[in-house]
Amino acid sequence: MDASLDNGLGPMKRPSSPPIPPGMGLSIAIAGSGGSGVMTAGNLLLDAAARAGLYGLMVRTSGPQIRGGEAAALLRLGTTPLESLDDSFDLLLAIDWQNVHRFADEIPLHAGSVVIGDSDGGEVPPVFLASGAQSVVLPLKKMTKGMPGSWINMLALGLAGALAGLPATALEAAVRRSWKRPEASLAANIKALHEGMAAAGDIKGLTPLRTTAQTLGRWTVSGNEAAGYGALRGGVRFVAAYPITPATELLEWMAPALTKVGGSLLQAEDELASVNMIIGASYGGVPSLTATAGPGLALMTEGIGLAVAAEVPIVVVDVMRGGPSTGIPAKSEQSDLSFAVSGLHGDAPRLVLAPTSISDCVATTQWAVELAEALQAPAIVLSDQFMGQSRAIIDKPKAVPTKGGTRLTVEANTPDYKRYRDTPSGVSPMAIPGTPGTVYTADGLEHTEAAIPSSQSRDHRLQLAKRERKLVMFDYGSRWADVEGDGKLAVVTFGSASGPVREAVQRAAARGLSVRLIALRLLAPVQQEAFDAAFAGVERLMVVEQNHGAQLMRYLRAMVDLPSRPASFHRPGPLPLRPGEVCEAILEWAGHAVAQEEVA
């Protein structure tokens, strides 16, 4: 593990994580080569778990080729909401072993794990047995061939589902609901499902989950779908975008959804065109959005700067991935933060938000749209591959009161109308094209209050201050961050790191250490007064994030008055942050902090 823990005294070594605490759920990995259907099996297993009253999370992983090649569905199921993978997996079910060894770092096992493989699929890679995991060999392909028309992934689904304790009714209902092929093949695959469940009866070592019939109010949704739904709730009715991993699914979901609410989606020829299209649509009065990943965001910077200068509201959802350049397209990393908060040329204030979970993608994206509209400014939403492409069983998101609003527009023939009038709030009425008597020019040139291009010092300073003031003075309310606990030690994090950090804090509490959690949702503009209140009584601070350069730590040190000298725990992707490693880092840091106080 190449994580870095620095409390100002240099990197420190961390002890290995303790055994997984009981009651944390069951973790299952289903792996195989391209075309073996592991993702279908994983999705159906998650659906069946939801039908059985469980919560769950499924993370997709694949090789560097994005499509084809080895793949794995990584699931964690439990009786309480889950926001991160666990430290290791209880079950690894390999449909075949073709290049599955490449996932060794992503599928850590423990001494109580069970590894199931095909008797004709070769030897289990030694790396998966090094922990002492139990190996079980079954004739998976032969069993499937004995049921003409059946697929091996349905056999695997029955195996994994039965070992997890899921009832046959839930598994069968999940298969029937998703089936879009001839009825004859359905019968064969239902038989394969039950054969897999029967084979699970001879496998010992796993403790099945307790299921319930209580499923009311549960959703199974990906972060990309949740963000799309939040955008619709916020009022977005036009989307222009160019496909890019891992944001494409957000666009695919929104395309038909927009038509149901009278909106539309246009696939642009590239990212430059897409950002300029949404600027044009928003200028015309239609709330608009685009979605991209790091390379696309880099191409959009000139357009986003235009939206700042012309005060046109737009929303850009950046589903972050490993970088720089093409980087690692199908893996997660929080490495676009510095670019999002500081990447435009000139003094260009903008809104930057980050959902703290898959469920929160709904409310945060909706809030981003409302803030952009109310403040007439671009908003960047920092999701990432972990949240965007993962699926989770969640409680139906509730409507969250937010400090946002709708666009301030001007009435026809308003006397002495000035589009960029220097108002106390910094927000000026925006004319919609076609409104009589309110014609104005919107471009990237500096301008007077009446929108006439100007290079005069007074106009430039006035407009810079106005664009900054409207964001800084706005009352964002309590949604800026989730602040939990009241310990003298505090951990600050953001985005998808919030899930493992939240669980790490809970584990630390179970071991007698009280830690305050501050999971940021509004990253820019910085809320200094809110930080001051959140830091009240805090003596030591740690910043946790998933990138190589400690970008959040550097940003906070530049922008916020922090307690003492903060420690930093950071490492890049592609491996997700695990609750155990974060908990151990917190405990080690806290112990070191106490020792330093005693020396002093």
C-alpha cells in the first residue's frame, strides 16, 4: 500500500489492519473474462438483495481495455446502508481464471474467505490462496452444458446468492424481471440458477445474511443515474455532451429521461462544442448541463471562463478518473480537485460541489443546478468513477431543503436596464432573448454595467468584485458539509472518500477514540465562518483524500484557517480507499498526537 501519512514530522508506517469486525456484511467478488457475464450476475445479485430487504453496493472493475478482457463485480451486502467496499472479500467466485490474477490487489482475501473456481479452468492463482482462504473446485462449465440453453453466469448467480443467504424467490424474481429473451431460454436459466443454489449447500465457511421482506422505499441506482435525476429535479432541460468514460452512463440515462419532461439531449462533436452549446442554451433561458471526465474538463476551460465572464449559469458534472492525460479511464481518483477550484485563467470564481455518496448525488447535483441558476455562475460537480459507475441499494432520497433558487430575470421594457448592474448581492437581472426592451450583448470581453465592452480599470475592478461578491456573500446554509461528532480530533474529507472515512471514524469510536467527521460538499467558494464553527474545540486535524498530491490538504491550507498543523492521509487510485486502512491511519496519528503532547 503506498498511502502517505504525514503529520508534519514525515511519513509514518502503519500497522496492518485488524480482522474485519463482525456485523459489517458480506463481501462477494464475481470475476471472469470478457463475455462471461459477471457484470450481469453482479447486477442481478444486487437486485435480489434489494428484494430481500438488504442494502448493498456493487463496484465494477475491468482491465485497461475498458471493454472486453477480464472483469469483476465487487459487491458488499448488509443490513445497513453501505457507502464503501470492505477491507477484504469473503467470497471470490471465478467463472474462469483468465487474467483474474490481475485483480489480486482489488480483491484482497482473508483466512476465512472461500474461493470457488471451475475444475476445468486451471489452478487457482496462488496469490488468492496466500491468505489461507479455502479453495472449492466445482465443474461449473460441465454443469452448464448439462442444461442446454443455460448460461454459466446464472449458475454463478445461484451459487453466490445462496451463500449470501438470499431466498430463491428473490433471486428468481430478479432474473425474470430482467429477462428480454425467449421464454425457453428463461426456463433453462432458471434451472441453472437453482442448480447453483443446490451446489452451494455443500460449501461451508460463510455466514449467510439475515434477510427481510421489508423493501419499501428502496432504490437500486448508480451515481451517474442519481446525478442525472438530481439534475432533472433541479430544472435541467437541455444537455449537450460528448461520450467519455466514466461519465457516459449519465448521458445515456438522461437522454430518454429528458424527453419525458420536455427536454432534450444533443451529442456534440467534442467537449468544446458541448460546453458552448449549453452556454448558448442557458443564455436562451433553459437550465443546461454537460457531463465529462478529466480530459473533457480540460478542454472545456475556455468555455467555463466565458460563462463566468458573461454570468451565464451552467452545470458541468466531472466524473473523475485516474490521470493525467488518458490516465486510467475505468478507475477512480480524486485528482481533478485542484483543476476544478483553480484551473481557469484570470480571476474566475465558480461553484465547485462534490456529492458525499451515491445517494447524495441526487441532492448535490440538484443543489448545483439551483445554485448556478440563482447566482448566474458555472457550477462544477465533482463525482468520480467509484460513485458514478457503482450501483447501490439506498433508501429513497428525501427532498432536502437547500439554499438555492431560480434565475432572476428582468421584465420587458425595464427602464435603464443594465445587464451587469452592480447590485448589493452581485446578482443582476438576466434578460431572456426576445424579451422586448432588454437587448444586451454577452461575450467574454470585459464590459460596463450596460454590457458594452470596456478596457477601463474601473469597469474591470467593478465586475471582478461583483462576480466574486455574489458567490462569497450568498448564504449556503448547512448543506456545505456533513459535520458529525464532537471529538477534539477531526477528519476532513470529500466526495467518494466520505464513505470509507465515515466507516473508519465509526470503527475508531468502537475502539474508544472519538473523532469528528467533516465531509465537504461545497468546495468553492470556501466557507470560512462555517469551518470556524465546525472546528470549534478541535485540537488536531487530518485530511483524507484519494490523490497523489494531497490536493485537498493544499487547498485548505491556502484558503482556510486550520487548527494546528494538519496531518494528511492520501494516496492515488486505482485501488479504492478501505475503511480499515483509514481507521488504522487515524488511530496511529491520534496516538502519535497524544505522545507529542506528553513530550511538550
